[in-house]
Amino acid sequence: MSNLFTKTIEVNLNNCELASNEERVIIETPVGFNTGKNMKISLSLDFIEWFRGFTDAEGCFQITAQASGQRKYFEFRYSIGLHLDDKSALDYIQENLQIGKVKLSANHNLVTYNIIAKEEVAIIIQLFSMFNLNSNKHLNFLAFVTRRGEAFLLYNSWNNPDRTELVVQIEKIKAGMNSKRTEFLMPEEHKVEISPNWLLGFIEGDGSFSFKKLSKSAFFTLGQKGNKDLLLAIADYLHKRAVNNLTTLQNPELEILGDNTADTNNSWVIISDSKGIYSISVGNAFYIQSILIPLLDSLKWRTKKYLDYCDWKYIVAILIKGFHYLPEGVELIEKITSQMNDYRLSTFTPKVQSLPFKLEVEKFLMEPSNYQIRDGKLFILSLNRYRVDNTSVSIQLVDAKTDETLKLFSSLLECANYLGIARSTIRNRVEKGKSFLLDDEEIKGRLVYLSYSKV
């Protein structure tokens, strides 16, 4: 970290999890910045951690070229763009930072938060120098201001009347940022720092809560481009929390479900695509109900994603009681999912008819479980038969050379349809673990194999 960025208050980031709203940090204009105006703001650690996570997901550091007559100049901007339904989240950021402006875009579907003034950009630089970002946004931040190019410092300290070389250098830095970035290697000294509020901010930006009809499973998913290590660090962080809490967990419904022995370290499935986008998912009922939900319930959400999360929790509860095998349960899940995610947006067309279900679901969940343990196996009362397994199973299409999951399927049928072969062939290849060449337009000629995965 550049010696221009000095900590005003020493903070042990490892203890951020224990931070209260009263613990505050002073952020000042960095030493050596000639902005013409020195600033100082006081922020709570809880806000800083949430904002850090949200920036890792949604924030953007931009350098834009402008022209005034024959002279070319650059504008340095920190920005976040969200759907207009999340304007309150940007208002919350602006009210805490006391800098920048929230603006509705011309098409009225997007709202943006922008920090452009030089003295305000300097404050954001100081904030993220004291509290490093975890995702690839950290690399863009470095290109924006610090070690890899020092664009902001270079531009604001240039004294030579001839700006030709300056323009060349700034353009070179700009050409490797954001969507144009091809290098994703973090500096050796960079360390991922995860706290509950950081994780919430990151989830509110890049998290997804869904239900898969084919496998009848509720999934929580996080995605990142070129940053598999961060996703694995999140899974490891939650695993360590789980290890500390598992001995105190008591959940009769999950005991009936038979998932209390779930291996929390292997509950996540990570997949990648040909564009270098990684996603990590968990669908294990025990993990979700006993590890993920208690953590997320303990935190204060700031975006509309909280509504999706609340609806998703109802689906999880329905699945845990086996009510998805009942017509009423299927109907309720369909009613809930029809109003989640994009369907809930005020601009979604055609407009979705919102139907009340909260009281109906809560009353339904008071009924006895549709599962029973008989002879050590899980019995579905409504179907008068045993469940095939005590865990949901997906099928992974895996690269034979790298062992990276290329695609994830919810059933034998889904996998068979994708590969264009019979289900019996899929089952045979899974059991034998034999490699074969993939004949697919996107990843043609790649040597792959199939495997089962507990979700």
C-alpha cells in the first residue's frame, strides 16, 4: 500500500465480526493529495464492511476521457448503478458518506450514485486503501489510483505543459480496467477479509435465491468473473462458522430429514463457463436452514433482495417438511416464485399480479411434517413410499484436465437432453467415471467426465 495512505485509526479487521454500530473510523483526505479541500468523515465499521462488500459486487471505478476544444482531459469517477427500485440503498450510502450524488437516469429504470469531485474521490481512495476490497474490483481500484499505474495521482500531479505522454499513460491504464480487464491475478500481499456485513453487502449485489423445479431444491448462488478463489474463501468462511455452531444446533425437522450429518465443507458446488465466470451454489437443506439463514437473519439488509430472501426462506421451510410432494405445497411454491427476482420489479412487463401468500404459507407450515423415519429410511406420507435418497443429487459435467465443473444438471433427464444421449448412458458414465470428448459448440472437443454431487 502506498505510503500516501495512512490509517487515521488502527483497526483489527479480524475483529470486524464483533464490531458494534458504535465503533467508528475517521476517514480523512490522504496525505499528499493536492485536492484544494481537505475532508474528514466518521463512519461506523458496520457500514464500512457492508459498503465494502456492496462495492465488491456493484461498485465501479471509471476513468472517462473528455474534450475541451483541442485539449483532452480525464474524469475520475466512483459509481454504482442499480434498478430504480433500489434507490433507497444508494440514498443510504450517500447519507452515510455525505459525498456524491444520487441521480435518476433518463430512461427512469436506472438510478446511479456518483462521486466525481476531486476532493470526494480522494476520500473514497482513502477508504478503500484502509479497507481493501476482496473481489476483482480491488484490481480496478489499484489501476484507478495506486500501485498499478497511479492514474489519479499521476493525473493530478502532472506539471509538464506537454500532456501528450500523460494522455498516453492514462489511456493505457484505462484500457485494462473493468470489462476490458483480462488480468485477474491479485498482488501477493492482498488478503481476503470476510466479515458478516461484508458478506451481506456482497450478497445484496451478486447473490441469487432460486428454486429449481426439476430437482425440487432451493439454491443460494454467488457469481464472479475470474475470481474463483474469492468464492472458495466465502465457502471456507461459512464452513468455519458452521464448525463452531454445529454442536449447538437443534432442529427436529432436519433430524427427520436426515441431513444433520451433512458435510458443510462439501455442501458447495462450484462451476465455470467458457467466459471465465465462476458461480458457487448450495442447496443442502441442513446447511441452508442451520448455517446460512441464521447468519443472514442477524444482519440488516438494504436492498430489495431482502424480499426475495424472505420468500426463498418460505420455500426452504416447505421443502424441509416435505410439503413439496403435496399439491398445496407445489401451488404455494409456484405462487411464491412467480413474484420473486425480476418478476417483482416495478418495471417488469407484463406487470405481475401480486398475490398474498404469507399467512397461507405460515398456516400451512404449522401442519405436521410430510416426512417420517421408518426402518431408518425417509418415508413420504402423502405418496406412501420411501424417498429415493436422503439428499438431493445433481450431475456435474467436469473438465477431465482441470477438474473444474463446466455445467451442473438437476437430473439424469436434463443431462441426457443436453448431451443428446440416453439416460442409461448417463448413468453408466457416472458410475464408471469414464472420460469422453464433448461435442458442444461452446466447449467442443474438451475431454470431460460425469459425476454425482450432493446439493
